[in-house]
Amino acid sequence: MRLSFQQGRQAILADCRAHKTYVESYNDNNSFNVKLPGFSYNFDPDMKELELPTEYTDQKPEDE
């Protein structure tokens, strides 16, 4: 399983590298002379957001 997870992580890294190359190529070659800002490839905030609940009760929280 460790090898499988390592390979999956390497695939994610390859996708990030390709994405970075696409953005850099656009910035270097677009005819409008527009520069897009760089992207963060730190997915920790996204992962935390995905763990948030998606259903909420109608009750007011007790600490408010």
C-alpha cells in the first residue's frame, strides 16, 4: 500500500508540474500580454475545507 500511495502522490505532483508549465507558457505566449499570478500547490487548506460538514442544523450553536 505504501508503494501505491507513493505512486499516487507522484501522479499528483506530475499534474501540478504540468499545470505550472501551462500557466507559465500562457504568461510567456499569450497575445494580450496578460500575466496570470502563480498558483499555490499547497492543498492543505483545500483538504481541511473538504472535511467541513455539508449539512447544518437549524439550531443555534450553544456558545453563541
